[in-house]
Amino acid sequence: MNLNESFPLLPDDLCQPTGQCQFKGDRAGADIARARIGAGQPAPQINNEAGRLTLGSVFLAAGTRLWAHKGGALTIGDGTILDAGVEIIAWAGVTIGINCYLGWDVLVMDTDLHSVGDRPLVNKPVTIGHGVRIGARAMILKGVTIGDGAVIQPGSIVTRDVPAGAEVRPPPAAVKNRPAPA
């Protein structure tokens, strides 16, 4: 199979699958046979701690990390590309549609990973629609739904739902003039 046919956004030099990844945990709850593993190091890590992992014909670049915790479900649709360093943490549920692109170092998580003080841990599912583009180092946090065709610009932190076709941009940096040194 030619990866350029399934993943036309990939440059030719990334379309050399190695078929290798590091897998930890429950293989019975993981359907990852159709995933394609890109060349490069470190190899993608898949950790299934009694959750459910279902990957369609997905491209995993070097350094991606997928984690399904006990009771959590991670589902990624066909034609989706996870670029280098993408990390997805599913303690409740993370669903990513078909033909999505997640850029370098994107973080998607449906949990805070631990309670804080007297506040209990709260996990809320994340849903990312079809054809969504998420730029480098963006963060998608618990309870968010992103509609089909939305674009999340690099560096954005998404804490609220995003309508279909919308674009999310990070806030610009505040620039303040400092007095010249004496």
C-alpha cells in the first residue's frame, strides 16, 4: 500500500513505514492492526491500561504517545495523521474523526490526571470531528467538542467547544515597552 494514497498530506520521506511501535498493556482491548507507523525515533508508544483503543488506517509519526486508561476509550478514524510528538490521553473517552491532522507536539487529554486538594478528579470526553486541522503545540482539554472542518492554529489552548468550520487562534503576546536602562 502506498501511504501517499491514504495520507496525501505526508511528504514522501515520511511515507516509509517501519511497522514498529512500543506497546504496553492489554492487547485484547486494542485494535491497532490498520495503523501505519512512520520511520524515525523514538518509536510511537501505545499504552492500554484496560481501556479500549481503536485505530483506523491512521498514520503515527515518531514520538507519538497514545494512552487509554482503565475504562477509557480512544478511537481514531481513517486517514488521520498524528505528527511527531502528538500525545493523546483517554481516561473517559477521546474520539477523533476521519481525515484529521494533528501537528507536532499536540496534546489531547480528557482528564487532569489527578485530583487537586479536596476537589475530586473529573474526566470529560473529548470529541474531534472529521477533517479537523490542529496546529503544532496546541492543547485540547477535557470536555471539548470540535466540529467538522475546524482549524485550531498552533499554540492554541482549547477549553470550550468549537463549532464546525470555525478557526481558533491563540491570544497574541502582550508587548510592553520597558524603560531604557540608565
